Amino acid sequence: MRQTPGLSRFLVLVFTFFVAYPVQAQNAGTAADKREAQAWLKKIQAAAVKQSYSGTFVYQQGEQFRSSRITHVKLGKDEYEKLEVLDGKPREYIRTNNEIICYVPDTKTVLVEKRVTQEVFPALPNANPARISDHYRLSLGSIGRVAGYRTQAILLEPRDNLRYGYRLWAEQKTGLLLRAQTLNEKGDVVEQIAFTQIEIGKIERSRTRSSITNTQGWHIERAEMESTSLSGWSVKSMPPGFRKIREVKRLVTNATATSAKAGNHAPPREVAQMVYSDGLAAISIFIEPGSAGRTEGYMQQGAMNIAGKRQGEFWLTIVGEVPAVAIRQVVNSIEFKTR
């Protein structure tokens, strides 16, 4: 649930171990089919918030697999959530409404921050499905099964080469998203995330509490983030449909495991962020004082394309869940004007 600037969003995760049913468009392109697909997107958006559930999901990025367990409880107006990283170094995220506490046992660190988005699997961004259909062709796929539940597949085909396509599988009764695939221009899967086991329904509140009960002597780090105005920065050639949805600045501390254990924590640095979205995908531009030790260039991690660029006295990190051609278009059109 914590997002790391310059890297991919941590919680877009999963690939199921079960063989999926083939997805075939049914009456693709008809107005009725489009309306029904839009209704399913609304159902998926609502289910992630209103339903209680607990399950294990797997994220596939290229040849890498990572598994996590999520437990979400809705009680009245309140939400409680626990996310446990099951592979590699242990990490645990506890969310109460919009406050997130991350426990990192390896460095004995507690990170506290406010949630600013609802983009953690199995949630979808809270965009209007009608707006999404301006840039994606929506249609229904076949009925299938994921993690033992009957599902309805929804297909989203991009209308240009500046965004990916998606296949989503929603549980038939509740609409909870159980599996998602990101597809490139050839229709190949570049990223997958899905539940392999899940309970939907009544979940005890106690299951969302942290398993770490004693943090005496741990370092506590609070993410100070606030809205800001970055009026001097502009992007002249953002892909169609991507609108600026957020401008924030935050203090970021880079503490290595060694320095954290020794009690030496690097001084925080201020990083500004502009976020653009087309309703499904997001492009972020992180802006911070320039660093002579960094090398400009591009890299790809699954569906995530990342670029680093020096611009005047600033260092920019551009991160997007979009094809490389879109990231390069953004990078080449960023401008900064001093008053």
C-alpha cells in the first residue's frame, strides 16, 4: 500500500495458478454490450470497498512471481485492511480508513502515511466508466472460474498505441475483482494479478490487526505529504485522455538496512509529484533537486515503464503503466518555466 517513487506501484499484483477459461468477446461493439461492461466496472469499483474478503494473490511481472495476502473488512463507514508480503523480506501494511502503517521488521522501521488513492488490488481507480470508454473499447467476455468462484470477464481494448489493454475477471455475485491481465499491442500478457484462494463475506475484524505487537526501539518514519502547486511545470504532449488528478509534495527518507540498524538515517529530501490518469492507467512525474550521481535512461518492469531525466537543476523520474512510446512522448515534452 506504500508506493515508492521511481519504482512500480507496489500493489498492482497477481497471477493465478489455475488454468483460466478462454476469453471470447460476446456481441463486442454493440451499445448494449458496452453499457453492460460499464455497469460491471462500476460493480468492481464498489465491491473492493463495500465487501469483506480475505485471500492470497500472486503477481506475475515477466518471469518474477510475488505472493501476498490481503484481508479487508467493512464495518459501517469504516474500512480495515491488512496486507502481508509473503515472499522475500517480510513486510506488513495495516490500513484503517485512510491511515496506513507499514511494519518493516528487517530494518525495525514503522512507516506511517495517508492513503491518497484507491488503486490497490482488487480495487480499480474511481473513474467514470463512461469516460474510460472514450479511450477503450469495452465488451464482455465469457463466464469462467477463478480461485473456485464463477466470474464474468470484461475486456478493455485501447483505441490507440499509447495505453495497454486489459482483461478483468469479476466474481459474478459481488463484482469483486479476482483476476486482471495487462496486454501489450500484440495481445501478449505483460503483467498479471489474481487471487489463488479467497473468502468473500463475513470476516472477523481481528484478522486485520498486525501480527507485530512489540515495536519498542523501532524507528518511526512519518510521510509528510501535502497538496502543492507545480504551475511552472507542464507536459505539452500528454497522451489523449490523461488528465492531471493530483499535485503533491512529500519528504522522502532513504534509509538502507545497514544504516537503519546502526541508527543512521539519511536526511529527508523533498520530492514533488504530478499524477495524470486516463481513468485506468496512471503516469507520475517525480521532481526533486538534481543529483550528479544519476544516469539518464529508460527501463521497463512488466507493464511499468520508467525514465530518468535531468532538466536544468532538477532530476525527473517518470513512471507510467503505459507502453514505452507513451513514456518517451511525455519525457520529450516536459517543460519548466520560471516566473
